[in-house]
Amino acid sequence: MRDVLDDLTKRWEAGESVGLGTVVATFRSAPRPAGASMLVTQDGEAVGSVSGGCVEGAVYEEGTTVLEGSEPVLRRYGVSDDDAFAVGLTCGGILDVFVERIDRETFPDLDEVAASVRAEEPVAVATVVEHPDSSQVGTHLLIWRERVRGTLGSSRIDDAVVDDVRGMLASGRSGVIEYGPEGQRRGEGMRVFVNSFEPPPRMLVFGAIDFAAAMARMGGFLGYRVTVCDARPVFATNSRFPGVDDVVVDWPHRYLADQAEQGRLDERTAVMVLTHDPKFDVPVLKEALRQNVGYIGAMGSRRTHEDRMQRLREEGVTEEELARVSSPIGLDLGARTPEETAVSIAAELIALRWGGRGVRLSDVEGPIHHHD
């Protein structure tokens, strides 16, 4: 829902009804992840995508149907060799898509979800997508870390779902949980889709250089909240980094320690050290290696890398800790320009996230997509 939330909220505030199709589960080489959504408006517009174009037509028809008064529906779209083009999902994947009508009556608390997402307050929307009692299908429960709004039908169901969803929310995971009709944990018959809205992951770029500008643009493109930090005020300016979320003038290690103290670092945080100047690099890398961040990369030649590693050893950093540093940073793409280098670094981030090998797909066999 995140990808269409702004448009959805505007129409909700205007008192309109829309059909909302959401991917709730994927199998094999599905083109879009769980949570991808498409709106069907009353004036016939389609906004967003559930499959990158494969089954949008079928979902559009379902969206039109729910706008006309039909009940919410869970559909599975998949293919076999002899019906691929008839169904439209030619990639070989399978999608479960839940289609419902959204308006002030069916989802009275949508504005609270939108407000939390804008404020970067973690929130999850739990929706019943399958149940023996059709009147339960489409009910919503909103779950924050410290509060709950709505119900899925009974306190027993709500208690079970809240416990499970808070665990998913903490890791930013979306997906389907199955229960018995009354919330029995080992039962089946009721499926609940959990759409988690964690704040975007952070990318901290240290060193206000031309490579940092390219990396910041790439980070924004990938969905990171990007901060550029440098101790030199002449370089760390908003005019040199337009569109970046935060430009900070501070010593990198001091800023990183402050962010850790505020609890603003987590396993999704990517730290990029791009100055290749030891008076900046060594202190911030030493600090980063103390934190539970997901990625630590440092730019520089092989000689710079070896000198930096030795300086860190002299600061008491262990070999096990040093192994966490991606240096030289990025994948071997033959990159030369700042923009190409940013692509190289982004490729490494993506490969590490999904278990990719960084080789040409035409040279390997098996599934294209890796799954966590």
C-alpha cells in the first residue's frame, strides 16, 4: 500500500471509494513483492502496479467489481505452459492478490495509518483476507508498537494477531499469517495479511565529495533516507547535495555515535565512508564497527585499504570486526565515474540483501529471484 498511499489518502479524504488490489503472497518468480498495490478509481483510472503489467487487467476488473458492490475477494494468478498468455503472468510466478473497496466506511482509520507513515512511526495493517465467515473478510486491525486500533472480530483473534504482528513490524516484514477461525495459532481457515510500514532504511554517506553526490542520488532511488555528513562546512552544503534528506556538518564518528545513542541505527542501516582520508575514515569506521548496522563500506585503492586496515588494528579493532568492512567498496563492474561507482555500490547492497552472486544472469541457471 505504501506505493499508492498518497493517492489513496487524497481520495479517501475527498469521500471517494476506490478498489484496492494488494499482493499478499508470492511464489516462484513473482514480479512484485507482498504489499505492492494498485488502485482502481471511480473514474476508471488505474494507479500503481501489482505485477509490473502481467495481471493488471484482471485486477482492474476485480477492482471495478468491488466498487460496484461485490464483496472483497482473494484471487490467485499463476500460469502453466499452456495457459500463460491467457492468464497474463508469463514469468512463471504465482501471486495472491486481495481486492477490496476502500473508503471512509470500510477503512475509517486510514488517515491514522497515513499520518504514522509520514511521521516515520512504525505501524502495521492486519487485514483478514480469507475466513469461513465472509463477513469477516476485509476487516482491519491497526497495530503500533504501543497501541492498537480496530478489531478482526474477537479479542482472542486480536490478541493472537497483535503478538505476531509486532514481531513482524520490528523487522519490517509483510506477509500472511494463518490461524483457525477463532484465532487458534495451530489452526487453519483464517488468513491475515500483515502490511508493515517501517520507516525507510537509512544510508549514511560520510565525505561530501562528488562520489557522495552520486551515491546519495542512488540511495534515494533505492528507497533509503539519505544523510550526507562531513566535518568541512565548505563542502557539506545543501546546494551541493540537492534532494538529500539531511546534510550534516559534524565529525563523522561523533555524528554516528550520536545517532547510535538516539537509537536511530539498526540492521538495515548502510554506512558509506567515501573520504579516503584516515583522519576521518579511521574514527568513523571504528565507531561503525561497534554498531549493529547492516552494511559498512569504505572507498579507496588497495593501498589505501591496507593502510586503513592497519590503522584500525592499531586502534584495537579485531580481525573479526574488520571482516565486516566492504573495502574496496562495491562490486567489480569496471566502474570509473561517480555515477558508475554508485551503481557498483548499490549492486553490492542488493546482492548482500538478497543473496545474489553478482554474475551475469545469462551465465547461470535456475531462478532469477532470490528470496529471504
